[in-house]
Amino acid sequence: MLVMACGIAVAYPFLTSSRITAGSPIWLDLGPIEVYRAGVIYGAATALRLYAIYSVTLMFVMTTDPADFIRAMIQQWKLQDRFGYATLAVFRFIPDLRRELEAVRAAHFVRGMGGTKRKGSLVERLRRYMVPLLAAAIRRAERTSYAMDARGIGSRRVRTYYRQFSFRARDWFFLAAYWLISLAVIMGIAHAGLLGRLSFMKMFG
């Protein structure tokens, strides 16, 4: 993500529109290519926004189990059982598909179709992988559907759960602390005169 943010910061000044760079001084003149100060500033701002969104998302992903998140949505947000457990099956389906791919590779290696020498065209190699993976995905999806029907998912409005999820005092404290800190940061930026595009441009002008 850091590489992507740096790539956006570098490429943005060369791809920005003339509406943004109108009236901005030129920082770098490369003949037919002109790099404006506004393009550099907007590129840096876009990269920082992207990295900030990624940081918040990473904090959520690193601290939350997807299975517990889906179960909590079913219990707390009254998400439909069929949709919730289907989403949970998709979360578990991705690592299972990766294991299937490793098994197919091992089978090809045993049969002399792998190793350092790659035989056959690209289309043929893709077909050797895609056909067994597609068959395995169809079988797994069918078994998941049978398992959900056998457990009566979606047949009852009220269900019992082995693991109960509920809001606790520490959860409310975390929410309050998060929004208070965010509000304090925004107020600090506004007090410094950096809130808004014009103030941001004046800082570098």
C-alpha cells in the first residue's frame, strides 16, 4: 500500500487536469511536460488520504475475526441467516481454494507436468489448473448449500446461538474514544488553518 501511495504521488502531477493547475506556478519544465506545484500538492494529498484509509482498514482487519464479525452482524444487526452464513462460507472458501491449487500443483509435479520445465502453451497450462479448480469449487458450493439446508438456515425467525455477541462497556468506550480523538484532530487542523482546499494550498503557496 505504501508503494501504491508513492506511485500515486509521483504519477499524479503528470496526469492532473488543467482545471486544477490553472494559475499555479511551474515547478519542473521538461519541454513538452510541465509539472505544476498544484499537481504535486494534490498528488501528495491524494496519496496521504489513500494511506490513511488503508491504515484505518488495516486496524479493523488485524483486530477482527471475519467469522465473529459475520456472527455479530447476524445477532446485532439482524442480518438474514442465509446471507450471513453464505458470506461466511465465502470467507472460508478462499483459503480452501488455495489449498486445492496447491494439491493440483503437487499432482502435476508427481505426473511429471511440473518442475523447472514448463510444458505446453499458456492456455493449456491454465486449462490444467482451471478445470480441476472449477470442479472443486462447484462441489464445495453444493456441499455448503446442503449443509445450510440441513441445519435449517433461514427456516426459523428465532434461532439460538452457541456464542453470544453483545456490546460491552469497553466497546462503548472504544467508540467514544475513537470519535473524540478524531474530532480533536479535525479541530486541531481547523485551528491551524489547514482545513479545506484553499487553506491547504496557501500552506504551500
